[in-house]
Amino acid sequence: MARCSIRIKADARAYLGMFRILGIPWGLEELERHYSPDWHQVYRAAAVPQERWNEADRLWRSCYRDERQSCNTAQVAWSTRWRGAIAWP
């Protein structure tokens, strides 16, 4: 089974969660337009004050961890429900 949440999707949801907590009105469209592997570029584009970057880092990690835990819970539920439903050669 493929992973429940492709990393990019989990990354995006973590960013959106962080923005929501910080009170920054960004959605997926803004994130896609300004996304960079250098997250400080994203912070600059979203006008996160530099003195809040450490807080933003902690929030992003927390949101990402929540995404991964949700995914793992869904994977366990899926595999438990469908175990035995697939006949392997």
C-alpha cells in the first residue's frame, strides 16, 4: 500500500496549519506560488516576522508530526480492516 500522505501533501498541510496558528491568511494557492525548499524564503513571502521564525519552525514540526500520526493511524485502520481481503499469490 502506498503511503497515506505523500510527503509534499503532509508538508503543505503542516505549512497551512502553521499559518493558521500564526494568523497568516494563506491558503494552498499562496503556498504553491511561493513554495521553496528554503523555508525561510516561504516565511519571508508570507511576511512572518523574523523574530517569530523559531516559533514558526516549532509550529511547523508539530503540525507535520500530527500529519504523520494521523496517517499512521489511518494506515493501521486500513490494513486491519482489509487484512485477508487480498489474496496474495
